[in-house]
Amino acid sequence: LDGTLEIGEVADTERLVLTRADQARMRKPRSAAHYKELMGLRRSNFLLLLLLMMELSYLCFGAFMFCSFERPGELERRLHLKMFRAAFLKNFTCLTDEALERFIVEIVRAHESRVSPVRNVTSDPNWSFGHSFFFSSTIITTIGYGNITPLSTGGKIFCIVYGLIGIPLTLILLSAFVERLLIPVTCILQFLNSKLGHLYQAFNIRVLHLFIVGLLVVVLFFLVPAAIFSSLEPEWDYVDSLYYCFISLTTIGLGDYTPGDSYDQPYRPLYKVAVVGGYSCTLEQWLYQRHWMLRMQTEMQLVHRGVSVPQPNMHSLF
């Protein structure tokens, strides 16, 4: 009897173990899917938090670098201005510190309204037709330098309405030109396929094509214009011109450098109108680059998956 009980107890124990194992195997797919769903939500939140931390870290890095580059020069200029003011008051004893302060305030206000006190009588007005045309182009292209701004109430209201209508219209027009730019770029791709298609894979050829197009963009829209601006602008060196081209083409538009602001610049209004044409071409090229990058990304994903990407039809581009 004792042996029977022991055998029964062992059998019950084995049955209990098997039952728990079976239950664990039955619950495993459901539990795995359940935790996978939870981890998916947690993963998305984690990625969002990671991107946020990366953005904040990048901002802090930029703030630290800009502070280290620019703060010493600012402190030096402040000290120079303080010493110059003290020397000016010492040389002109008839002028009090309060009178000089009022004069400086008026100069600062004039500068903020873009009325330069330097040879103000003989300089061209800021709101001539050429300058106004240049300002209109910075509105509809969303560059917005900020060096010239409307001060009147009517001008501010009109600027809002003008931008609401002009920005979408400009994007539509530039998108139409972007479609035309696909013709020569596609010709380059077909040429590479005809010459290198039997040697390299389609993915490698498209990467080479993207590199060639990017190199042409850098040369034609950054390096060459920077050389032109450095020769036309008397106070700009090549680095200043390259910096201006980047700030303009990326539509950042800080406004610290604007072409045609030198008072010795001949034909300033005509010069500003000519620059507008360059803005249109470069913004068009920027939109094209964005369109082409998205297209290349999609095609590369298809190539990695083994999907054959058809060549574009040239007749559909005309």
C-alpha cells in the first residue's frame, strides 16, 4: 500500500509537472505577443525620448561652441567701445555723458529701423523699387533676412496677406521647375547605367549618381556663387560669401550678410534684383534635392528587398 501510494504520488507529481509545462507552453505565445505589444509602445516612447535628448544635447553643444567662439570677441568689442566712449568724452569736454547717451540711443533706433546714419543724405532709400523687390523675394521664398522690415501698420498687414498668397504660389511654381530638372538628371543616370551597368549593381550606380548630383550642387550653388560674391562685395572674403550662400540656400536667413548693402556698391537696386533670380534657382535646386533624396531612399529600399526598379520614362518628363 505504501508503495502504491508512492507510485501514485509520483504519478500525480509528474502529471502536475506536465500540466504546468503544457500550460506554460500554451500561455507562451499569448504572453510573448502581449509583452511584444507592450515593448513596442515602450520602444516608441523610448525612441521619442532618445530623439528629444539628442536634440537637446545638440542644442547644448551648439550653444557651448557658439559661446566659446563668439563671446571673447564680444567682450573685446565691449571693452573697446567703453574705452572709445571715455576717450571721446575726454576729448570733447563740452559734451556731457547724458547728451552722448541720447545721441547713441537715436543712432541705435535709426539702425533698428534700417536708416543708416553713415552718409544718410546721399545713400539710396531702403524702400526703393529694387530693395522692395528684393524684400518681396525674401518673403515668398521664406528666407526672411530681417535686415529690412515694414514698420507701418499697413505694411505689416500687407506683408501677412502677401506671404499667405505668395508662399504657396512660389512652391507650386518651383515644383513645376523641379519636374523639368529631372530631365538632365535622369539623362546622367541613364548614361551611368549604359556605361557601368554591366560592372556594378543598380544600387551602387544610384549611389554614384547621387554623389555626382550632390557634387554639382555644391560646386554650382555654393562654391562658384561664393567666389562671385567675394569679388563683388568689397567687405566680404570667401568664407563670408560661402557662409552667406549656405544661410540663404537653407532659408535660414539670419540677415547679418545681405548683398548690395555696401554704399560703394554700384547699381545697388539692379544688383538686388539680379540676386533674386539666383535665389529662385537655388531654392528650386533645394526643392529638387529634397524630392530626389526621397525618391532615392524609396528606390534603395526596393533594391534591398530585391524588387526591380524600372527606369523612368523620358517622354513622361516633357
